[in-house]
Amino acid sequence: MRKLWSAGALVGALLLAGCGDPGAESGAPPARVPDAPVADAPRADPTPRQETSRPGPSAAARQRHARQTRARAPKVLYLGDSLAMENQDDLRDRLKSRLGARYRSAPYSGTTLCDYLEGTGKKSLVPGKHKAAALVREERPDFVVLQFWGNAWGYTPCMDGITYDGRRAEYLARYRADAARLAAQIEGAAGTGRTRVVWVLQGPDPMTPDRVRRVNGVYEARARASGGLTADAGRAVAPAAARYTWAEKLPCTPYEKRNPEFCTEPGQSRTALHRSDDPLHFCLAPTTAESRPCPVRSPGIRRITSAVADAVAKAS
């Protein structure tokens, strides 16, 4: 593990640099459902009667198959901060290839739970059309995945300047209240539909490890209280024996060993989760002024999105 950053302002600058509009996936139409398979070629009949070919499925049968396939595929809405911003394309690809999921994402860098609440007015980094409840009413998703590392420096106006370092008890109380309110707004927007919230548990904080442990406790408690789910993505980017200890590099997983592009130091069987100049994000490409989905293969992102996809698949 390399030396941790001691200046909160430097990490804060990285977060602010990532602020921007949602990724290109926001508002994308549902994935096209594959056509029904063509019937097998006819086999020889053991009787001496004349062989006949079997017709392929009719147009009506193909449409019926498409409707059934679409009904089985979960619909997923992904919201969150800069970590969600960099994860969104990888999660889309993983959910679609594994579950045939229909997917939409609308992350905003630097945000907290309160940014996605309706009723915050101008004190929010998220516009009204992308509030959680508004998107749930529009999309009617089966799952709403929430990925929030836990903005600790009060960059977003809706936190009213409450920071973990300066007002710790108030910060945690605010997260508990906002989590309950956000879950209630999502449930209300879903109406009679069945929409479940997936709370993504976060990886270690390089400066204040106990903060992430407490924030994850808020998410776990809210999931229990409101029938939601958790996806422990943070465990996948932490040392096996030290869940809340930050590490820049970890041993390669079996998958990463089989796929060298995800094992950055194959000679030592280790892979980089973070850039040496960014202890928070998992994208191995440099941070840019305009936030974006990660443009390069990044082991940490793959570990996180695999854990989220596992949780959605298990509940589908």
C-alpha cells in the first residue's frame, strides 16, 4: 500500500473535477430483444414416409417470444456520484450480457443522496427530470441501484455545509434521514409496481476508514427497514482480511489471471485498483475536467460492477 493522501482538499479537487452531466446512456432506449431462434433442421424419419421440412416460427410466435423474453429481463436504473459515473458503461454491459437487462443510468459527480430527492429546489446538483422519483415514474424499473461513496466535504448545496469531519453526528443523522426519504420517494413513485432499491456498499476510505463503515451501516439498515437489497461491492476492492483497509493494489483474482488485461502486474500477480495520483476513483485513465464513463479496462470497476450484477441476478 502506498502512502495515503493527507490533504482532504486534494481529494476534494478530484471530486470537483469529475462533476458533469449524466453519461450518454441516460435516456437510451431499451436494448433490442434478440429474435426467436429458427427451428432445427428436419431429421430423417425412421419410417418410409416422405420427409417434410418443418416451418420456422411465424411472425406472431416471434413477437410472442420477444414479449416473453422482455418480461423476464429486469429493468435497472443506476444513479449515483462520480463512482457511478465511471462505472455506468461497464455495469450496463455486464447486466445486458448476463441478464438481458434493460438499463438506464443518470449519475452526477459530487452528489449525495439528497441531490436525488424531490423537493430540494435549486439546492441540488441534479435537475428535476433526473430526480430518483421522476425517473422511477418514467422508467418503471425493477431495480434502482444507488451508488454513493458518501460526499464528506459538503460540496453539494443540499447538505447545508454538514461535513463528516466538522459535524460527524449530524452528518450521519442526515444520511440516515436522506436514505429513508429517498427510499420512500422511490417506493411512492413506483406505485403498485415492484421496484427494489439496491444499496451499493462502498470500498475503503483512504483517509477516514470509519466513515465508510458507518455510511455502509446506514445503507444496510435502510435496506432491512424498507425491503431493499445490498451489493457489497466494497468488499471486492478491499483486502480479503481487512474489509475497511484501503489498498492501491490487490492480488489478482482467478478471472484477472486468466485475462491479463485485468492483471496489471502479472509477474507479481497483483493488479492496480487506483491510479497512484487518485486514491478514490477506480478508473485507471486520468481524471478529466468533464466527468465521463471510464474509457479503459479497469480491474476495480469490473470488481464493483460484478458485485452489483450478482446482487441483481440473485434477486431477479
